[in-house]
Amino acid sequence: MPRSRPLRNLYVALRVVRLTRRGCTFAALGILTILGGYALSMPILLYAGCFALALPLMAAVFVRSRDSALSVTRRFAFPVVEAGTTSLVTLRVDNNARTALRGVHWADGLPWNPWGTATGWLPPLSARLGGLAQRNAAQLTYSLTPQDRGIFEIGPLALQSSDPLSLALGSWSVGGVTELTVTPRVVALSQSALLAQAGDGEARVLQRRSAGDDDDAMTREYRRGDAMRRVHWRASARHGSLMVRQEEQHSYPEARIIVDTRLAGYPDASRLDSSRLPTGVVAAAARSPRFEWAVSMLASAAVQLKREGFLVEVIETGPSQLAEASIVHRRAADEQEFLTRLATFGPVESAPGWWGEPVPSTSAGGPVVALVAHPEAETVSYLRRQALPGVFAVAFVVESSSSFGDFTRSGDPARQSVGEELRAAGWIVISVQAFDDVGDAWKLFVAESRAHRDNN
């Protein structure tokens, strides 16, 4: 996944020049005065008209020919941010021209409405003479709060200047763009009842003692303070350094999250015409409010279960988009890589035929969570095979906004059969809508997890 990097480009786009309202007024008065001078045979009016018409033309030439050679460096306080959070953007603008620059407005380009930041005055920049510079650089800052996930190109820097009489305006762009990665919003979720809590507040993991056999014992490098009786001499000879036995091994309960990524499973998906997208937007093939809810729940649930001590595996019903990031372990780097991959996670076209067999959890207590909207028959059949005996399986079904209440009462026979099939296979079905709060929906999951714990 590409990360945001500062770009140092020296680039000046074709300058666009236009007359201001004052300039247009002068031009119109000049033309009318010249016509009046011809009609009335008054040379004084011809002179006055030519002078009035020449002023905006000279202003346009002045603005068009104004020298400008700037380099821009853009940096984010956080190159990867969560949707809805604020990041500070810092711009360094260097004047490489041999003339001073002053009286210029600036605004940085944005790939979403209003397509640019608020305008401000660029501080006066001195000329760069003989390779020496005196105050020829300025630092600009502004705050950025992206609302949607994705990878967005911020920039280039837009500049605008005017002549002393404000008769003409010149606009041009300087520098390149910088990518900003926006991850989905992670909601703080309630603690489930799937694992007992240890006294130190960490989720208790399953432990097993090794039998002491050399073939089974796990080893690590010797650390100061380790007892010599724990030295594994055979491993030490093989590695060329002292190795000691780890007498205790940890295995983490596994949790699986199955997310329906097939485009056919989201009837509300609106296909995007990439040719009409604003420059700088890197988007998925389709946008679906119901899929966005599923992604928010996916990110929040994976982080919560991981912090409870689970090894979280994400299974996609379509072609894999997460690759090695589909397994989230206890390391913070794994969590960040997973969330970064979700920035461009989207519903995709998928040819039928790929369906794996159920993968049972290697440890007791691991839940299976499904995130679907309007699953295809193949998807439902696949989910039925995942609810193995004794497995805590919960399906979040995201309804359309036109449906209310549990989808088994929506009146749609197809949707009723989906719910009946999942429940008959042992799934607990929780019906939500795209505007429902993820935290509130998770509370229903927590209640079901407590019931599951009490019944077992």
C-alpha cells in the first residue's frame, strides 16, 4: 500500500489570466469611449478610450509575465490517518527566482469538495541572488480532516496574484501532489465475554507446558540472568550461540471474520465512472453505504478481538485484497498494516467457483463473525458450512434503508429464506442498517457472547 511521501518538485503550470470586474469595466468603458469618439469626431475621447482599454491589457501582460520559480515540500504530521480525524499539513515554499515575490494568495488542492483549502496570503519572499538566499522561504500550515477512507492526492499548491490596480488576476499551480492514506474509522467497542480476563487486565491466552523433549522444546537466545540449566546445548551448537529452552508456549484462540466482498452482494453499490472522478481520487470500483458499514465493523471488530487476545483471520468471499494482512496478531505493526489495507478495500467483481471448505479454529473459544448485506446463494451456502458444532457464529446483516426491523419480517421471501438458512445452520443473526451505530450493534454481539458463555 503506498504511503504518503513528501514530493520536491519544481513545476510551474501554464498561467491562467483573467480580468477582474474592475478590469472588465475599464475595458468596456474604453471600447464605448472609442466608439463615441468616432461617432462624435472628438479625438480627446479616442485618446481617453485607448488609455482606458490599454490599462487592463497592460495589467494582463504584467500578470502573465511575472516571474515565478517556486519549489514546494509538503509533509503530513501523520501520513496515515483515520477517517474523521485531523492531520496537520506543513508546506515549505522556496523562491528560486532572481526576483522577489509578494502579494500572492495561496490555497492547497483537495480531492473533495470544496476542492481546495481556504485561501491565505503568501508571506513576501526575497530573491535568490548568487546562490545566497535571505528569507526566500516560507512555511505554511493548515488542518485537514478527511471524512472518507481511501488514498487521496493532496495538492498541487494553487497561487493567485494581481497587478497593483487589481485589473487582472493570474492563477497557476506549483509543486506536485502528496498521497494521504485514510483508514476506516475504528469505533471503541465493548469487551466481549469470550475470554476470561487475567488479573493484569490482559486477555488470558491458552497455555501449554512443553514435555521437555528436545524435539518439541522451543528455544530463544540466552539473556543475562537465565539459569544455565535451561541452556539447550544442541541448539546452541547449531546456532553458534547460547540458546535456552522456553518452557512455556502460548497459543492464541483464533477468531474469524468473514466479509462478503462480492459486488453482487451489495445492490446499493453505485458504480463510479473513473473518468468523472476529480483528479487525485483513488477509489474502489463501487461505493456502497452498506459495504462501508461492514468495513467499519470489520476494522473495529478485528481491533477489539485482537486486543482481547485473539488471532484474527479475515476471510473474503471475493478475490483477496488484504493478502498477508488478513491475519491480525498482537503486534501493533500488524494492526496498522491491516487498517492501511482497508483504505482501498471495496466490493469487487468475482466469477463464481471459488469457495473454500470450513477452517476450524485450532483453539477453543474462537468466534466466527460474518458481515453481509444481500448475500448470493453461493455465499449463504458457504456460510452454512462455517458454523461448526460448538462454534459461536454471529452474522451481521446490513439491510437497505427501506427495510425496518429484522429482515425475517421484511416481507421479502428471498431475504426470509437467507435468515432461516443461517439460523438453521446455527448462526445468530443480527440485523442492522447502514446508518446504525457500530458500537450499538456490537453490544448485541456482546450480549450473545455472554449467553454463549453461560450456556457452555
